[in-house]
Amino acid sequence: MRAQIIEKLEAGRVQSGRLATLPGSGPCGLFFVQGPCGCELKITAFVRPGWEHVAVSTPRRCPNWDEMCFVKDLFWDEEECVMQLHPPHSRYVNNSRYCLHLWRPIHWDIPMPPPSFVGVVGLGPSEAATLFARMGAAE
């Protein structure tokens, strides 16, 4: 996690109540931040033994991709890899219907597939759509 947290995050820190933390106390605590899609995000962040963990929720729906990317960049550098997990059903814990989690292990790197397994490296969404449309038309 970032040693110095972003000003926008610090401004949303909850300073009274059960999960209160003092200004300047780092990335752990409860925060309310306006997200990039117009929805207020409730964010809790903790460092647990061996793990960095951030939970993100909204009042009426699960956070979307843009909101999760936004939160990821509030807490971690753009070149750090973090993950969302889909555990076995036997290990599910669901205390909030509209909450998603970001995780980063502290002592090891997260394995990642080669970028070419995900898509065509170097193409943006519109170029990829054009390429795939041409490929489909050739069939």
C-alpha cells in the first residue's frame, strides 16, 4: 500500500466512531469518497498478517470496474498488482450484499498470465473491435 495516502482519500477519512482513525495515520481505516461514476464509495482498508485488504461498497449495488480501478489507484501504485478473489463456495463470507474486496499478499508476488493471453497487446478497445469484426467477416 502507499506509504503516503492521496489527499482525496485522507479527506474522506472517518475520524469518529468504531472504525475511526486519526488524520495522517496511513492507509488503514474507514473512508467515504465520491467515486468516478457519481456514487459515494464506502471503503475500509486494513493490513492483516501477510495481507493488504481493501473492501469497497455502495448503498444500492456492487461497485463497478471503474470504481474498483479508482480505489485500487487510491491505495496502491499503478504498477502494483492486486486481486479480487472468487473463493470456493465453502469459504464464502458475505456480510454485505454490495461489497467487493481487493487483496495483495505482502510477502510474495501475485502470479499473472502473459498479457497476450488476455488480448491483443497494444490495441485499444475500438481498434480491437474493428480487428475482431474483420476477423468475423472473413469466416
